Amino acid sequence: MIDKNLWRQGKNHKAYLVATIVSGLLCAVTILWQAYLLAHIVYLVFIEGWTLDSLWRDLSLLILAMSVRAMLSWAEEWFSLRLAVLVQQDLRGALVAKIDALGPLALGD
């Protein structure tokens, strides 16, 4: 799953962690919405025999779903990248503090 120490470091930046999780969940819901719309359009064309002229509303909704999914996917990646950068900075800071606390004698050899 996820490393406990990494999870603890992520909790220090709850806003980005929550934003990453929420945008990921919304992206998953949007994928389901997009799949439903696509299946509905296929049904209307092949079973009901609709033409392109009668599908504009459904196609517009599909394009909207694709756009929303792209924006949510971008947001999820941006939030997760920002979270990763902040966690790396915290870990590097802790490492430097530990090395500084040990002093130069501990580093010799």
C-alpha cells in the first residue's frame, strides 16, 4: 500500500493531500460519466438508429465530460506534484538537521 512514514509526511500538508484525493475521486466519477455517455451514444446510433443531427446534445455532453476529465486529471497531477515537492523538502530538511546535530566528528571516516 503506502509507506507509513511517507503517509505521516504527507499528513503535514493536509490541504494538498486532500486536494489530490478529492480530484482523483472526481476524476474517477467523470470517467464513469464519460463511459455512460459513450455507451448511450452507441446505443442510440446502433439500436435506435439516430443520426448525427439528433445526437448534438449527447455529443456535446460527451465533449464536456472529456474536458472536465482532462481538467481534473491535470489538477490531480498538479496537487500530487506539489505535495511530493513539499514532502521532499521536509525530508531533506530533516536529513540536514540530523547531519548538523551529529556534527563533523560523526561524519569523519
